[in-house]
Amino acid sequence: MLETIYICRHGARQDWLDPAHVSVTKLYHDPSLSEQGLEQAQHLGDFLSAPEDSPVPELIFSSPFYRCVQTSRPLAQKLGEPVHLEMGVMEWFSKAREGSGLHTRPHATSPKALVPHFPEITLHPTYTHTYYPSRRGEAVEELHARIEGFLAAWVNRVQADWPEVKTVVIFAHAATVIALGRALVGDNHLDVRSGTCSTSKYVRKAAPNGHANGQANGQANGHASASLPALGTWDIEWNGKTSYLPGGELRSWSGGQVHPEGTVVEDQGDGLSFRDEDELPLGLAKGMEKHVFI
């Protein structure tokens, strides 16, 4: 049964607004890590492979954006574990300006295009995404809805597919790091620290009967540990930990920087024309509904 979730932000990245920077993947808004970010990722990998009196991650999940996979690489090398690409925790884009196209959803069908860039690690070839964000962009409230929908299925999916696993790590982006923490704890105003290559640690709350929250109820319903509630049943033990980084916390993107009413400045899409079906799939992936129990 899943007991501990580490959530890490990617390392310091190249500036995607810099016209001199060309993405390795040639995809819009998909920059690589800077030299500083690569160094941070190495320190993060060293730390999480032996995280001071805490369990070592058994499964690795990452946003499919290049900078997140780069950040996961040192840990994946040390543990010898594959990286599972997960669209549900990908970058948050605000609403695309009308006429500017859609937002990037990299490697939405398979990691094949990324494999040549990461010969030192394995990108899991058959893992499928749990949730697909809108390519039109999201208001803040829609970001929270996306993350809550993702977690409601993904936590149970992990517990169903890997019932012996107790500890996992997710590599994501500042906004999704914040939204994930808020959803797990059940507080949409929680100030989640999100410095580059920071780690937050979430531990499942114990129920009054001494079991992990929801365990007895899940077993009684015949779903074993796979039917445990995902939202609001976790405690945060580390909030954006960065003590393992020589430079400490850098570029924390506080939740206070987003407007709670969900109004944001319109963002620029990829500049390409599109049909409505180009946004599909959207929301919970086909077959993932079986992991959401009411």
C-alpha cells in the first residue's frame, strides 16, 4: 500500500523566452536544464537515493517535459529503475490567447522520441498516461480540478498495479507541485514551497483504528488497498526541502503568486492551426475510471 509520496520540482532551466535557446526536442516551451539545473539534479538524485531516515522511492514518475525527465535521470541511474512518463502532472499553461494555437503536450502517445536523449536510463515503454490536461490551457481552478482528478485515479492505480510498493516520487513543475500538495493535504490555500529541485514529502495519515486512512473500508468493499481515498488524507512532512542543495532554495514559485479566482494572463499557444479533435484525448484517460471509487 502506498504510504509515502515525494514530489520534486525540476531543476533550474534554460529560458524558453530566449530566442537563442533551441529546445533539444524542438517542441514549444520544452527547454532543457541549465548547467545549474543539471548540478541540482545530481544533488537531488544523491539525496533521494538515501533520504535521511526516510524510505527510498520504489517507483519514479515524471512529467514528460524534457527538463523534468533530465531532473529524474540521476535518481533513475542510481536506483536502476525506469521512469514512467505521466501527462497528469505536466506543466500548467494559462489560457491560450485566441488565434495563437494550442499548448504543447509532449510525448502524449509514447516516450520513443525521448529515448535517444536518455540512453543511461529506461523510459518505461508501455506505461500509459492517467490524465490529459486541456491543450487550450487552464484557469487556476481548472488546474486544481485536473490535479484532483488525476490523483483520485492515479493513487489507486499505483496501489492496484504495484500493491507491494510503499514509496514513490513524482518530478513535476512549480504549479503542479503546489497543486499536488494542496490536493493531497486537502487545503487549497496551503503554501507549498517549490524551489528548483526541491522535495516535498507526503505521508498517509493514520486512521483512528491504527490502519492507514481508509484501509479497512477499502478491503471491506472488495478492492483491497486499491480503493483508498487519495485527497485530503496525507500529511506534509517536508515542505520544499532543499538542504541537500549547495545553493539552498532557489526560484520558489509560491502559490501566493496565482490568483485564487482563476483569472490569469492569456498565454501564447504553439502558433499552429488546429481542429477541435486535436485537443483529444482530454481528461481521465480511457480505462482509468476503474481506479476511481466513490
